Amino acid sequence: YSTSIICAAQINREGQKANKMGPEHLSQSDALGQDGDVIVTVKDYSTRTRLNSLPKNRHGLGGIRWFTRFEPGTAQFEDITAEKAYQLAAADEESAAALLE
């Protein structure tokens, strides 16, 4: 039998500055990055978009990056293209700028 275990961890200060996050940026413990089979990072790209990456996949291809759209009102996630992420990010910036005026 195998049991899946999911662990959440924060990114350390170096990871917050990094363009690409990896196992070395996990806060508090090197064991998570060392022992984990798969590591997925999620970073805010804009208000409604997230940049996800797969820096480690012990049993497959790693280094994959993809965007997701998150709608807080409905709690829905969906994968989107990079082009759609750029469009949503631009719209989110315009909305934020309009609120400041």
C-alpha cells in the first residue's frame, strides 16, 4: 500500500526574491525538499491569476510552469494560457489604478 501525504510550507526570504522557486527555498526544513516526491509552488501573478510551477518531480518531468485563474467569489480554479494570464493581470492593474484615483 502507499499513502499520500500532503504538506504545506512557506517560502523563505530568498525564495520571495527569486524568479523561480525550488526545493531549496522551502522554509524551516531541508527535509521537505529532500524527501518529497513532488513539489508544487504557487505564486500570485495578479489578483485573479497564480503562477504554478513543478520544480521537482521525482518520477517524471519537472520544471513545468503553468497559470491558473482563481475566482474568490465562486472558489473556482481553472488552468489558463500565459496570454490569458497576461490579459487578466493587465485588467487587474487597471482596476487597482482606478480605485486609487
